[in-house]
Amino acid sequence: MSTELPEPPSKIELKAGVGGGGEIPTFNITLRVRRYLPETTAEAYWEDFKLTMYGTDRVLDALHKVKWDHDGSLSFRRSCAHGICGSDAMRINGRNRLACKTLLKDLDTSKPITVEAIKGLPLEKDLIVDMEPFFQSYREIMPFLISKGHEPTKERYQSVEDRERFDDTTKCILCAACTSSCPVFWTDGQYFGPAAIVNAHRFIFDSRDDAGDMRLEILNDKEGVWRCRTTFNCTEACPRGIQVTKAIAEVKQAILSRTV
Amino acid sequence: MSVTIPAPRSQRIDPKYKRGPKSRGSFEMLAWLFMRLSGVALIVLIFGHLISNLIVGDGINAISFGFVAGKWADPIWQFWDLAMLWLAMLHGTNGVRTIINDYAEKHSTRAWLKGILYVATIFIVVLGTLVIFTFDPCVAGSTLPQC
């Protein structure tokens, strides 16, 4: 059985230069990555990689190319690579973005594209930060349904209007792009941060939930909503387009109208 | 060269991020509310002050020791200037307080800066209030009609 099998008849001969990847324009970029390798150096430094990329490529593809073809020691997080898991938030050209949602062609490819870890959280390696403080704040606002009274035998009914009230804040994927873009959070990391407030908002304004008051009390802290300076960095950074600053303002109003 | 790295999550959370005990009361909320309300009041007070001093009548040319003396003889202007002094000072102090909170990274730096701020505020508010209520236009050799 060593004879060559004939080509399957379904295979279509592609003429060179028609279809396939060859048609997508390529361009050269310089990817300037903020490296931090605690095993070898104490200080973080910039490293440039010259890459030839396609017009359909994202920053994540460029990082893959570096890791797979140039320097395997480059470390970064990514899971789904399609803007859902929220693993690959990073500072791209000084703005917090998901690497998997940022197309290279939308950036200025004539200049080096800078990629660094998100700010304000402890840096572990290259583009990886310790997310624990971020999730600690998230846990503190009790991001789960708390209801009083009897369990309903069927589903909990909610009108379309009641669902609409908090629809925007259900979109959060916990990527930390908002919290790590907040200058108040950068200072000392004590502020609860936009992401925790967004996820509190999601339950405070949920008609099925009964612990809104508890969450408002938690966020009435000196490190809570009142530290927000409405700089809109979070709204600008959110890869899901959540109106984060607006959600924070709504929580402020809810606390005010509860006490006054 | 090698660096010893602690085991991942060995301390679970960086102590720098540990939040202090929960603040009681609603001081931050009241401060936030005060900023907005005093801001609105100050727009009225400051523009009233500017119009009465710089535009009405002879405008800026009328301002003199006598002009101020005449204004402070009227309890309405006394109250106006007192309200302006207190609101502007507390509004400004609260603004600088939040800036210190936002930019100072250490507790001790914060405490020092805020201490200096509060002392300066109290000094100016007390001095200003004293001047408004104890102002005596009849200095020696005064030719003002009140004297």
C-alpha cells in the first residue's frame, strides 16, 4: 500500500495570487513590548520586535507571532481570543484595550506600537498582572442574587422594562480594563474601582434582587463611589461599550436618594 | 543573577491593596453633595459680587476704602461676603482635600498635607469672619460720613 493516493476530486486548484491569504495586504510593524522577567532582571524594559503582519491581524496575533516565532519567553494571558473571556486586557499605545479586539490596521503602523501590562495592579511577568486585588473588590460587592422570602416554584418573573434597567451593566466580562485605567485606582489601589461598581449596579437595579441596600451601604465607603472623579477613562476603556461612568453616577444617586 | 520570587498567591493579596476598616457615616457623600450645592451658590454669590463691585455705578473706579466701608455698613452685604468667604473656603478646601487623597500615596504624607491645609483654612476663615464683623471704618483722620 505504498502507492500514491490520487488527489481527491473535490480539491480545487487555486491559481497563484487568487484567493487565500496572499490577497490580504501585509505591512511591517514594530511591536514595542514592556518586558518584565523577574527571574533575570529586576527592572522592566522595552523590547522591539519587527514583524510582518496581515491586514486582518490583531495585536494579539502580533503577540502570538512573537511568542511562537521569535521569543517564547514572552508571557501574556489570553483564552478565547475573541473578546469574550476578558483575559487579554493590556495597555496598547497608552490605552487599555483587549489585544484580541484591536486590529493592527486601526493603529498607526508607521510608529512602534507599544504594548504593556495594565496599570495599578502588581506586575508578575511581562503582560501578566496579579488580578487578586481586582477580584477582591468584586467579591466585596456580593455579585450574586440575594432574595428574601419564598423561592418561587417557576422562574422569577421580570418585565422587559425592569430587565432593561440594568441591561448595560450585565455586559461586563471582568477584564479589568476600566479599573486599571482609573487614575484614582492607580494611586493606592484602595478605591473599589469601576468594575466592582458596575457589577454592583447590575444587582442594585435588578428588580429580583433584595440586597440593593446592602450593596449601596458597602459602596458608601470612603473608598467607594465618592472617589469617582468622572474622568471617563473607564467608559473609554471598556471593550464592551458599557457606560461605566454613567453607571457609577446612578449608584451615587441611589445612595443619595436612599439617605436624603 | 537570580531573584527569589515568592510562591504564587503566597499572601493571596498584596497587603498594599488591603482596605482599612469600613468608614462609618456618610461624610464622603455629604462632602460630595456640599461641593455641588456650594458650587451653585458660589456662582450666584461671586457674580453678584463682581457685578456690584465692577459694573454697577462708577464700576471699578468707585472701589476704595470708603466703598468697602459703605458696603460693610449694610448687613446684607456683610452676610453676602460672609457666605462667600465660608463657602469658597470650604469648597476649595474640600477640593484640595480630594486632590491630596488622590495623589498622596502614603498615609503620613496625606496626614501632613491635610493638617497644613486645615490649619490654613481655619486661620483664613476665622480672620475673614473677624474682619467682616469687627471692621471699623473710622480710622484716625477718617473723613467718611459714617464717622
